[in-house]
Amino acid sequence: MKKNILIIIVLIFALNSNAQNPTTIIADSDTRVITTGVPFLLIAPDARAAAMGDMGVATSPDAFSQQWNPAKYVFSTAKSGVGVSYTPYLSKLVNDIFLGNVTYFNRLNEQSAFAASFKYFSLGDIEFVEDENSTPLLQSPNELTIDLSYSLRLSDQFGMAVAMRYLRSDLKLNFGDNDATAASTFGVDITGYYQSEEEAYNDFNGRWRGGFAIQNLGPKFKYDEGGQENFQPTTLRLGGGFDFIFDQYNKLGATLEFSKLLVPTPPVTGVEREFTDTNGNGVYEPDEGETLGLVVDDRVIIEGQDNNVDFVSGIFQSFGDAPGGGKEELQEFTYAVGLEYLYQDSFAFRAGYFNEHETKGARKFFALGAGFKYNVLNIDLSYLFSASQVQSPLESTLRFSLTFNLGEGEYTEY
């Protein structure tokens, strides 16, 4: 009898002790921005695309189609062309960070085309000085890509393309005995483009456009031997548009584009802690405070899925792993709306808007731009205005592109 009473007392004591110091999992922030390696691949490299809200998967063909949808090259009216662009970055703070791009394309015949491009992102010069008597050590971290694409026309209105990409990221600074080897990897793009015949409507003629692209398909990579593996910014782009052809001089193109990173969403994580349950309800409340620190050392996934997977699994997982369910999955889509007015195919005025959800990066901006054509030379300009509390690094930045179209009019598409 005494033994039973002793056991009951011990149990009551244990229960009371547990009630006084229960545990709870305290979650991190509910903002889950998807991050990847080499994010410079997501910067619009040419002024025409930038002026319409960073879009290009379903716009009409130009020399910079390599960056958005190389399948458009088999619909180009020019035999070949060269595009050169320059984009200052963080121009309000520094003057030596920029994105440069050179693209060449050649339409081989009615059915096929190829293109090559070189993209270079400079992070400026960094000067290291040990003391006032030492010679400064100057280093220039940078990232670059080299792309090759082949486009094939599968029908009168539809074509597809495949692009291969070599990527090199040289961000590590070389000083002392550290390993400053640059990271490198490869990627693939698969794209398609549809362009209808010109159709007659009541007061105008018109033409439909549509396109898709799956970009930056490739393995994860590390910036250094002991670092974490990073996803490439694998991106799905879907777009459609319509050209209002009022007469032989005036045209207006309207385009809508959606995009989504095919990268796993970070799960909601937290750490388990003990707390003093002052009101005895067994539920953690902020005013009760944490008393005994960590109970477990490892982070705990509260909602969502583990994003430590290979890139192929990550693509499929990205469509259904958001902790917030379908609503959050939709928030991971960005959209852009763009307009382009053309007069005599010699002058262009462009405007666009880009939107990203507040919890996924909060990039929102308006853009304006213009284009001028003189013989074989096209000059394009764009300017960006932020519409978000998160200011864009390209805020109030003037971007420009030059295009040399060779053999213009050699192919007739309309």
C-alpha cells in the first residue's frame, strides 16, 4: 500500500513538473522568399524586354530572343543580326557594376536558325589594403555565361528551340592561402513559340502570339568545396499576346506573361523550447517567455517539405510544396503586362508593369522605353520606376541596346 502511494506521488510530481515547463516549437518568419545561385540570370539583359516589364517569351522576334525564347528566331524577317546591350546595376551607389550582353543569330533557311550569346555580370572592383605602406590588391569578382541555341520550325506557325549554357561564377576573393577557384556548371533551355497568320477583323487586322520557356535546367552547384549546394534559377515562363495592325503604318502589340521559379519553397522551420506556463493553459504565449533555451539542437520542419533535394525532384516538388498550400503556390507566380506601339516599323514606344507578391520578393515596378530604327541599326532605351517599398536595384536606371539587322526583309512572314 505504501509502495502504491509512493508511485502515485512520483507520477503527480512528474506531471506537475511537465506542466510547469512544457515545450513549444517557435517558428521563424512566415516570409518564404525562394533564393537561388547566380541570380543575375533573372535580370532582363536588353532594353526592349525591360521596357515592357521584363518579358520576352511571347513578344515578336528580335536579336535578343536568345535570352527569352530562341524559338522566335525562325520567325525573324532578318537573315542575321547582332545585339549589344548594357545595363548599369546599383547605379545610385556605384558606377562599376553592370550587366553586358552580346548576341548573334543566323537564320539558316526557312526552317532553322542558330544563335550564340555571351553575358557578363561585373560586380565592380574591390581594393584590399593591409596598411598604408602596402600596395593595394585589386580584384574584380564576376559571373558569365556562354549560350548556344538551335531553333527548328515544326509548322508554319510553330517552332521550338534548345539552348545549351556554360555558366561560370567567380565571386571568391583571392587573398592569403584560400581556395579562390571559380564555380562552374551548365544549363539547358527548352522553348516554343507560336505566331498566327494575319487575320482580318472589323476595323483592323490582327495576329496572335504565344510562347513558353523552361530555362536554366541544370544540376545544383557549390560556390566552394565546403559550402551548401545551390539551385540554378530554373524558371517556367508562359506568355501570350496580340498585335493590332491598324494599317501599314500603325501597330500596337499587347502581351501578358507569367513566370515561376521551379525551385522548392523553403519550409516553415523552428526550434523547440521550454517555457514557463504561467496561466496553466499549456499553450505558449509571448508574454510567458522562454526560460530554459533549446530543447533540441536541430531545426524542426513545421510546415512544408524538405528542400534539400536534387534539381529534378525540386522541379516537380516546386508545384506543390508551399506551406500555405495552393494559395501560396499562386503567390509564387509573377506576371508582367507590356505594350508596344510601332510607327512605320521605325519608331517604337513601350510601357510595362511587373508584379511579384509581397511575401516572395515584393518586386513591383513600371517601365517605359522607346526604340528607333535607321537602316540596319536599331537603338532601344528603357527606364524603370519602382512601385514597391522594396526599391529595385535598377530604380531610375537608363538601359540601352543596339541591334544590327543584316539581310532585313530576306524572309517574309506576314
